[in-house]
Amino acid sequence: MKFPDRARAAMFLICLAAAAGALAQPGGIKRTVITRGDVSVPNREAVVAHVELAPGATAGRHTHPGDEITYFLDGEGELLVDGAPPRRVKAGEAIIIPAGVVHDARNPGSTTTKLVGVYVVEKGQPLATPAR
């Protein structure tokens, strides 16, 4: 049986995500690592993840041990950075959060927000750490 290209791509991503391991976090956020690999900066790696935030959920205040670059695929979100006003983000938009900046994300919508997160982080560190 031959599958359409879209179905094959979806199956490939599901298999790849299963092989890489899914990371479920509390608060209605799910990060599924798609790939990770070395970058040109010593002691750093890039991590590419598919992220989903359930309706009404928050990610929880946290930081990353490197920069976060996120592209919103579907839905909307509200970025909450300590010391800054809330920023509304929707599908087709992107955000950049520098290393160590305390932030949170909230899904104010009624559907799951889906995004692709690219993190350039210190090797051997957790991808996200809850903020105090």
C-alpha cells in the first residue's frame, strides 16, 4: 500500500519522535525532541523540538541554558517574560528568548497551540529548568 507524501512524512516524524523520546512536562506542555546535534560553538548543541501547549495551560516559569527560537505553527500564545508586558503571539509568528531569561507561555485559546522550538544550549544541561 502506497501512502501519500504527507502521511509518510507524518509517520516518519512520529517514529523519529518515539526514537528520540517524548518529554512531557507538568502544566499542559509537551516537548517532543525531533533532533539534536553539535553546533559551531564549543560545548553547545542545537535541540529541535515540537511543542504543544494545551488550551488554557501554562508552561510554568522557567529558563533555558541557551537561546530559544520558537515558530508558532498553529494556535496562539501569550509570552510572559519577567519585567516585560505580556506579548500575544499567533501562528506564523516567532519569538527569540535569550539564555537564562525567566519566562512563561500561556495558551489563551480553545485549541492546542503547536510550535517548533529550536534551542541552542549548553551540552549536558536540562532543556528547561523551573524558575524560582
